[in-house]
Amino acid sequence: MNARASKDRIDPASEIELVNVAAEIGGNARRQELSTSHQQTEPSRRSTYRSLLQTWWANNIQPTITHGTNGSPGHYHDPRDYLALERTYLGRLRTANALILFGVVLVQLFRLKNAESTAGVVLGVITAGGGIVIVLAGGRRYFLVQKKLIEGRMVAGGTSIWIDVEAKSINQGQKMFKKDISPGAKSKVKSSVQRAIRTKITETYPLLAPHIDEIIPKKSQLDLLKLPDRITLYALDTTPLFFQHMDDPLIPHLRIVHQFPACFPRIRIDRGAIRFVLSGATLMAPGLTSAGGRLPTGEPAAEDADESDKRYEGRELNEGEVVVVEAEGKDEACMIGQLRVGTREVKEKKKGVVIDTGHYLGDGLWKMVLD
């Protein structure tokens, strides 16, 4: 029994050797496992870094912009906006390059006059430093504006004031009366000026000529009210009649339009554009060129044409003309404003801004009360 136990007993030296061998085998296995793990994670890390770099590059250096609307109201991508941004940045780069080169020239000129003078070095460093600042500031501005353009916004001024864009390009939308407004000081219009206003109205809107005595009686007294944004409002007692922005045409209040609807050139928007127009968004071409929209045909109305469509027959309207905007399925006009482009161009391009400022139902002018 003791002999067998002595045979099964392991020599201490052999035991130590076995332990070392096991440890070496385990270490090799662990190193192999770590190596395999490193080999597996290294491509994964590289792929992650590459993906992040590609995403950043695609979003900031080379973004792909779809020409047209992105689906949000009043948001339109026009490639000209981005090209203008690039031209502005290149102009900054040219200015910075000229300043840096001018700094180098200053240093050399001062050295030619006095090799030991440091004034030229100081001026050169300041001038070149200004060029570097322009490069950095221009780059920051470029990426900032690019990001906001993609979002449908714009950075205004050097203090980075955010202004919402209610259009599908960089347009300010119908901000003229978007907020509630309070009338300013009221003054009486001279009789000679009042006669000139009557004449101007009949020239601009010939179909209103038979009704001009009803709108502005000869012996009545017009009032002039100053509104924000350099807008003048002409009113008769407590009834607003026409408004004018600086030297733009006289535009009738929507109550006048509703009273004499057949006296103004008209276009029609589809149902989908109604809520955008009534929220103050810029009127875009797709709302007029779709199935529910209507634009002048440029031809006389056919005798068998439907009465609802005859009102949109006739000549093409030109850029700058005042036009009434009616809505599909509605009896009364919802907006009036100046055309930014002619109706022929709208039908040809079927995109872009048609009216960017105007007076619409529910805006500040509509809700304003005159005492």
C-alpha cells in the first residue's frame, strides 16, 4: 500500500515543471485570444471612424441638397442660395489673402528703409493676423449659414440673430402684417392729395372706376395712418380702404376686395396651400400649378366654359401686379399681394416664390380696429 502511494506521488520538481508548462500554455492561449480580439476590433474601430468621418463630410463639407421643398411649410431649397454663400466665402478668402500678402510687403518695405526697425514687423504681423482672423471667422460663418439654410432658417447680422424663413428659399414671407399692429398717429389727407389717390386707384384698378364714388365719396375726408415697416394706411372714418408700402402700388384692404370681388385680377390656390397662406407663409408656385390651383390662361374665356373657371381666363399677369388670391372651395378671397414673378413664368417653372408679402385673412391688418 505504501509502495503504491510512493509510486503515485509526483516529484516536487516535476510538479513545478508541470505548473510552469500549464501557465505557459494558458498565457499563450490568453495572448492568442487577445490578439484575435484585437484583430477583430481593429477593423470595427476603423469602420466606425470612417463612418463618422464620412457622415461629417457629407453633412458639412459636401451636403447634398434636394432642389425644391423638403415637405415642411414655407421651406424651399434653391441652389442659388448655396452658390451665393460660396461666393461670399471666396470673397472673404480673397480679402484675407490680400491682407496677408500686404503684411509681408510691409515688413519688406520697412526693412529696406531700416534693417533694424521692428515697426514693419509689428504692422506686418497685425495685418497678416487680421487676414487669418477673416479666414477663421469666414469659415465659421460659412458652415453656420449652410446649416441654417438646410434647416430653412437664416443667420442675420454679426450677432447671429435667428430669423425664421417662411419660404422655400431665403424669403421673409408675409411679415408685413403677421403680428398684431396698432395704428399710429392719424392725420387728414389734403383734398388735392385725395383727388390724386382716387385717380391712382382708377388707373391701377380700372374695373373699380364705376365704384370709386362709393368707395371714396368726393366730399368725404380720408384719414392717413402710419403703420410699422413704413406702411401708410388710408381709411374713411373707421373703415380701412387701401394701404401702401413706401412707393409700391396702392393695395386694397380685403374688405374692399370682398365688396367688389370681380374688379381685380385673380388666381386660385389649392386646398393644401390654404392653411399655409393663412398662417403667413410665402405663396409658392406648387399651390397654384396643382390640380386645384388656377392661373390665367392667357386666352379669352370660352363660351361653354364653367362660370367658376371663367374668372381665371384672360391675359397673363406680369411681375409686380397686384393680384387677389382665392382658395379652392371658398367663396371669398383669402389674400392680396404683389406678384414676384409673372404668371407665365409660374406655369413654365412650376416652382419658386410667387407672392412673398401680402395681406391675408386673420393677419394684423385684418384684425386691426380703428377708433
